[in-house]
Amino acid sequence: MLNLSYKGAVCATAVALYSAVPTPGHAQEEPYDIYLSMSYSGNDWQAEASNMIKALAASSDYADKANLEVQVAGPNTQRQIQQINAMVQAGADAIVVYPISPTALNNVVRSACARGVEIIAYDGEITEPCAYNVTINQSEAGRKTAEWLVDQLDGEGDIILVNGVPGTSVDTARTQAAKEVFAQHDGINVIGEADGMWSQAVARTELNKLMSTRDWSDVDGLWMQVGCYTANAMQLESGIAPEDVAPCAGEGSNGGRIQMLPLGTEIDGAELPYAPFGAPRISYAAPPYSGAMAFKLAVDILDGKEVDKRTELPLPLITNETVQLCETGSWDEQKAGCNVFNPSLVSNPGWFASIFSEELPQLGLDAALEGQPEN
């Protein structure tokens, strides 16, 4: 049963019962009470991650096993700490969390673990040893995309960087790794840098600032955690021909991947800039299904199954050679290799396309769009 209402103050009886630390495996009557603590929610990625967790919780495989309750802390570490404390007091069996900071939550996580609550972080990591982490290799993501851009520019060019949400372990790892690559090439010059907050809208605002004293002809390439779609749109708006847009490394937005498809690919409803024109790109994203995977692992842990403390998800790297259009977006179709969705199905070009997991057949396109499990 999916329950998105937040529990009120726990009754005195529940406090008394919860004072004893459960034995490993949490032998108790189901359903489990699992809480989701989200942080920054002002972007498409976080919305999709939340939808996919809700869809998995609502699926026939989990609906009777766990109740899900959701809280959003915003970009406020202290608020997230307070939320987690309240979840523990309310009787949580497990807490799935997108951590605002890799270290700031350590004390509250350690306290929760001591009371028998399982903590599973997704995408961002928690360094407290009792926590479980589900993530891609963020440093590898930054390094490989930076190397691709250097190769595209033959080791020389002026580039712009648009990072993610500052202070998160995800942004720190990606940006540091990318800068290390660029620093190895004397011909690569970073001429502008901004924080894009993993949002197409914010990326546009920041690019407008960076370009206020420049012309697009001054930019040879871009490295962007989110915003390649928007950067291409801005170049087209400025009069640059589609075949002349600068190579962009990063982001897994559906709009960006549609732009990667060969010029002339027929897609119903496609219209520039949300249309195929062979834009030079390497596309990646931390997959939004990482939160759903964390939920799955939370149930596994509570069921007494052995789960590794760190689950590293495959890094989805899509190039112009491997981008492939989906017709329906079903899990089966994605398993066959498609990785971008028709604009008639996904109207928002900023929506993230890396939603496929071999281990989560309950989650297809509707899970990410609407929070509904695969039929």
C-alpha cells in the first residue's frame, strides 16, 4: 500500500516498543514503514527519482510489503537532519535518503542505525559506515565526459563549464574529476564556469550571464552536468546552423538525446530545438532509478537478505553512435537497447532519459513520468 501522508507524532506505546533495537533481519510483521527523505527538488531529475520510488512501492511486488512516506527537505541540511530524527521517532524501519551532504548527516545516521533503522542513500553518498549507498561512479562520469570533449577538440579550445548543485558529493566528484582532465591539456582553456543546479532553466540563466560578454563563436565546447539541450537551443537562437553547434559533454536529458539523433530522423511532433540534427554529444546522467533501487534494497535488508554497503550502478554513456529512439518506452523495449523517447511521449525536453534498469522490470516510462508501475 502506498501511503504518502506524513505520520504524526508517535504514540507513547510505539516509543516504548521502538526503544529496543531490532535483531538483524527485522523479524516483524509486514508491511515495513519506509520513509523517503529528498533534498533539492527543483529539477526534473529529483521529480523522476521520486516518481520511480513511488511506482516501485505501488507495484504488485511491493504494495503489500511496505508503506512509503515522503518528505522533502530542500537544500537545507539542518532540516534534513530534523526530518530523519522525526522519521526515526515515528517508527521507521528504513529511510531512503538523497543526502544533501556526504558528512553532515553522519551523526543522525549513526543514531538511527543504533536504533535499528536502515539508512540507504541514493545518488549522493553518506560516509557514515553504517549507511548503505547506491550510486554511479561520479568521478568516472566527470572524467570520461571530459576526456570525450578533449578528444572532440583535439586537445585545444576554449570551453565553458556548468556544474551541478554545489556542496553535494555528486557535484564535487564530477567537477573535480573533469577539471583534473582539463588541467592535463595546456590547450584547453576554461573561459567560464557556473553552477547550473541540475536544471535546464538555471543553466539558461547562467549561460546568459556567461555569454553577455562573449559570442558563441568564442566557445569551442561545453562540459555541462545539465544544460546541453539548452546550450544548443541558445546557439540556434543566435543564428548558428544546427550542424555548427559546439560539442557538449554531459547531461542525460531527453531533449539533448533527441538532438543527437541524425539529421532527417522522422519523429512526430519534433520541432527545433527539440528535434534531431546530429548534435555532437556524449550523454550521461546518474540514473533516476537509483532511488527505486535504494527502496528495493531497503526491503531486501529488512527481509534479512545480504546487501553490500555500496551498490555501484552502471554508468550510462550514450554517444551519437549509440543513441536509439524508443517507440513506446516499455521496460522490454528499453532492454532491447533504446534510450531516448519520442517528444510526443515526453513533452519536457529537460526530462532525464536514463531510466532503464535490468533489475527493476516494474519500471518503464510511465514510472518516471507518472509514478505508475509497468503493467
